[in-house]
Amino acid sequence: MTIKTRKYLMIFTLCAGATLLYGTAAYRAEQTRMQPSMAASCNHDQCIPYTATLSALR
């Protein structure tokens, strides 16, 4: 392999890895968002429902 080929292969690998990490994080965030809210069964002193927006938390 030439240096140019290795460079392009490394760039492709890094981009694929970043895309994989982003996709995994987005999937996990969506799965967490789709879980039923536990606000009714929360036993903590300051319980914030999962459906709250950032502006509502201020």
C-alpha cells in the first residue's frame, strides 16, 4: 500500500468510527426517551420527569 492509500484508509476508518459512535449514542438516547416516564413512581426528593425540557429545568 502506498502512503496515500493508507492515509485515505485511515480517514475513512476514523469517519466510520465517529459515525458509529454517533449512531450508537443517538440510538441509546432514543431508547431512553421512549421508556415510560417514572415520575409517578419516583422516590427522590427532587424528581424530574424524563419528558421535561431544558428550559423547564431552569
